[in-house]
Amino acid sequence: MGGRRTTGDPIIDIKRANGLPGFLGTLRRTFFDIFHAMTTTTIDGSSRPQDWRERIATTPAWGGVLLCHPAHFDVLDVKNSFMKGQIGSVDKERALHQWHQLTETYRSLGVEVHVLDPIADLEDMVFCANPVCILPRADGGADVIPSHMNHPSRQREVEHVLGWFDGWGCDVTHLPEGAGRIEGHGDVLVVPGRRLALGGHGGRTELRALDALAAACDITLIPLALQGDVFYHLDTCLAVLDENTVLIHPPAFHEHALGTLSELFPRILIAEPTEASDHLAVNAHALADGTVVMGAQSPRTAARLREAGFHPATVDVSEFHKSGGSVFCMRLDVPALTR
Ligand code: ARG
């Protein structure tokens, strides 16, 4: 796809917007973040910095998406602010219909859909992007890393998702005991085509757990500090659209994290703020051809993506917004390893 840049693009120049003193502070902290990532990310246990600007030699082939059937989906407690006032409000039939629409959307885009069987009592399991993260390796393979979930009610999801990837033929890399809390692709977002991933912390995932992940995997991980308690996962306020472009909701980030993003990405698109905060507009899934699968309640954000040369494919997943999730966290990209 093109990534056409027009003068009307909602692209921010964070450095200019911050003014000079802010800019200097941002630069200093940006340097700290990138330096931190480059010196703690190792392939072989040494502190050898990697060049995250290098393109990766082999991108693991993509084997479609994994989605978990929503048979047991519900809102039973309040784990994030989107869930406030929603206990018992899920329309189960509607949720099932919306989930089928999501699977149909992927199929109509030519994406293979794999289905993970749901488990009774695991009402959040439909958000299958959280219990593991899958990181590309330089050899073309992928590491599957189990999460250390915060909430006891979500901890048992991990073994089920891992079981699926084990069956698929993936190798599992465990983080050390006591590595800290980390919630998979809720907070760890891979940048396609680069040896680079972004790691949100300050919400559900701890910075020390990102360090442990960086030490265990073959990828440079840049930490990004989140602020406030609404945007609790990085995927609620940032979507990686392609190698050079992210979609963000700026108020969710510490100033220095915005500085880091402006160093890393030539193009930063801004989601329409109320769509980001009321309808999880940013929790969108970009495909390699420029299609962006996203919730249907965010037409203004979709229009911004379209203006920037992307192709939004919208689907109504509003029942799942009641639990604080949308398209991105309802699926996992499956590496095409062994069949
Ligand atoms: N109710 C779930 C939780 O609070 C929603 C998770 C959605 N995941 C996400 N990455 N946004 O854990």
C-alpha cells in the first residue's frame, strides 16, 4: 500500500508542539529510553546493542489469525475503566453475532481464521492477544512467550493459549519466575519489517518484565511509559500501522514516550480523541497490505486512516468494548511455522 502523505494528514510534530524546553527534556529522555533498550536487549546474553533500524532479513510467514470463541464472554468485574457500569450488561447473542462478523471480515479479506476453544469461567479469554506474545526471530521463526497476567481470573488463560501454540508447532520461551507482570500483545507491539517492538508499561505491564523479555528474545524492545488509568494497555492507545507509521492517542503517553515515538516513526497519525476514549478506536489490527481491521464506532478515525492511504475494514464489536477490548486484542497473528 502507498502510505500517501497529504497536507491534511493528522500528523503531529511532537517536538514543535512541545516548545524548546520540552523538546530538550524530551530529547534527553528519548535518548534514555532508546539507550536503555539498546543496552538491555541482547541476543546472546552479552550487552551487545542491536541496530533496530536494520530491516529484518526474513519476516516470518503469516498463517492467519487466532480468535477465541466468545461462548463464555461476560463482564463480571471491573478490571479497567471501560468495564465500569457494565457488569451484567453484555448481550450474549449480540456478542456472538459480532464475533462471527469479525471472523467473516477476516475471511473476506483472505485471512485464515483459527478458532481457540473457550473455557468455562474464563470470561476474558476472548481477548486472546493478552496471554502470550509472539516475537519474530532473525532466523525467520518466532518465539512464543507466556504472559504473567495481573488478575487471578485471567491467569489460567495462559496455559490454554500456550497449548494451542504448542499444538501448532511453536517453541515456547518462558520468562524467569519473578520477571514481573506482563500481558502479551496488550503491551508488546511488533513493528513489521524492523527488528523492533514497542513495550507499554505503567499500566498492566512492568518495566522490569519488558527488560526480561528483551533479554530473552531476539528483538529490540523500546519501552514507552503510559500515564493515567484509562489506557491500561499499549494497544488501547497505539496501533502500529506499518514500518513507518503509528496511530496513537497522545494523552495516554508520558511526554518522553511521545518523544521516543517521534524518533522512531516518521509518520504519527492521531486518533479522534472521543473515539479513542469511548470506542477504543486505536485497538485496530493492521494487515501487511494496508488494510486496518477496526471497530465500526470510530468513523472519524477511519477517515483519517483512509486519508493517509490505509484501507479501514470496520466491524461492530461494541459488546466487547464493554470489557475494554476491540479488534486488536481479540486476535493473535499466527506464524506459519509447521503444518
Ligand atoms: N477485560 C479485559 C481486561 O481488562 C480486557 C482486555 C482487553 N485487552 C486489551 N489488550 N485491550 O483484562
